[in-house]
Amino acid sequence: MMKLADTTGRSKAVECRSVWKFFGENGLAAVEAAKKGTHDKDQILKDFGCVVAVADASFEVSEGETFCIMGLSGSGKSTLIRHFNRLIEPSAGEVIVRGEDVCKLPSADLRALRSKHMGMVFQHVALLPYRTVLQNVSLPLEIQQLSKSQRTDTCQSALEKVGLKNWADRYPSELSGGMQQRVGIARALAANPEILLMDEPFSALDPLIRKQLQIEFKQLSTQLNKTSIFITHDLEEAIRIGDRIAIMKEGRIVQIGTPEEIVLRPADEYVADFVEGISRLHLVKAHSIMSKRDAVGGDATGLPTADVDDDLQTLIDLALKFGAERIAIKDEDSVVGVVTRENLLKAVRGIDVD
């Protein structure tokens, strides 16, 4: 069972402060009209000839956090992620990375940010066919002008992390799609960046391979304590990978929360439609559905017990095993709440538990 990362007290790795992006020649005028609230996206297109790609996006990503940005095609998620390494300039707002506004960085500092502090993996990994796997992974280190021996040792280590240690001398054409994506991840890891930008890296893969890579990526980013910003159109992928999820619609972020918060308390009908078919059995935890008031002064003697982070499936199994109407919920050695059978039924149905 995957536990959510605790980002409390961690430093901020990335911040977006009211970021806007308009495509078109009259972007500045369009931004002013949008900020005043006099124009919606259709009116902006009509009056200024501008397409609204990102609208007033604000959020923070903590060091070591995996932050997923998801939405349908055209929602602005891939445009937004390209602001962090300044492949795209914002029309307005600030993008703060490692405490500095990337839009104000001189060229030399921007190159250093891209080559040393950030790694990016795209949906199409774009390996060079005439280079071996090892040579493809070594590209960012060549840009840094490391010696050949340093590059070889570092790249071998990166390939070992993604399970391709024995494939260093092969060529991309000899690898499966999933293996090529692993090479892309190894290439991003080779420079040992603090921040990984992942733009739908697994979306073109078969479902089983995609799920395997999702699990491997989550384990790897946690093990290496990488800050990861992961773009996806698949909510199940976001739930499997993300510590928190931001959902975008037509350029705007409509909700940010943990996977559990997104599924249990969707902000609007748009988000509710996304989460409608999501299984809650391994997502919803005891602490979210327990009733604290039932535990205060109550006698929990003889009740089956579960941990605050046990999932819904575990609670259901306990209730069936013991025929229990109530389950005592413990945090370490103290009973902090009780999950009733009614709570379980509401959680399974997706009804918020008071």
C-alpha cells in the first residue's frame, strides 16, 4: 500500500504565481482584459485573436513531492510544464524554481538550470538511432563537458537504476517501447537533477507496461527524493503516481488535492465526472471515513482494530471476518476513531462521510 509523501515543512522547489499564457500577437492586451473579467476565452479569441492556454495558474510544489497535473487534451497541462524550464515564456505571472524567477535568468544561468538542475522526459523519448543506449544517456553529461570515464560510470549507474544495466551497448531499435522510455528516464537522471519534468511519458505504451513503469517511476523518485512534476490525461495514473494532483480545464486549475481528497470531495461536476469510475478500495484510508465522535468516551474493547492508514479494502475484510458493526481505528497505540458499517457503505458508494 502506497503512503502519501508528507510535504509538511519541506522547502518549495517550484512555484507558479498567477501564470497566464496566451498564444497570439495581442497577448498583453488579452491578459489585461482577462484579469479584469470583461472577457471569457471565446471573447478573447474574437476581440484579440488570442488563444487562452493557461489562465491564472497558482500552486507550489515541495521538494521531494510528486505533483501530477492532469486534464483532457487541450486543457493547458503540457503548455504549463514547459514554463518551468522556460521552453515557453509566460504572458504574465512568475515561475519560481529553486527560489529564482526563471523568466529573469540570464542565458548562462538558464542553460545551467536546464542541464544540471532539471531533467525532462517527453511522450516521444527521441533517442538518437545511431547512438548506443549508453551514448544516448550520456548526452546531458557531454553538454556538461564531463570526462569520458565520468560519463561512463554515471550513465552505467543511471541505467542500473532503471533496470537496463546489461543493455548499454545496444541500439534503440533493439529495445521495446517500454525499454526506450526507461532509457529516457535514465538520461534525465544521469545529470542528477533535483527536479524531473515528465510530460505524458507512458501514454503511448500498452496498459500493462504503462502500469509497471508507473510503479517503478514512483518507487525510483521516492528512493532518490526527486521533485517530480508529472503530466497525464489519465486519472488512474495520476492517483498511482501523485502525492497531489492538480486538475486543469480550459487552461484553469479547478482543483488541487491528494488523490484521496480529489476522489472523496470533487470540487465540481467536471472533477466528479473524472472520478466517477475510480475504485476507492485501495485509495480511501481509515482516517478519512472514521467518526471521531463515536470514539470519545466509547468502549472499544473487543472491537477489531485497524490503522489510520489502512485502506477501504482492509476495513471491509475486517468487517466481514469478524462480522463487526464497528472497527476501532488506532494511531500508534491510541484509539482515535471508529469506522461504522454505515461509513463503509458510504465510502464504497462515493458518498462523503460526515
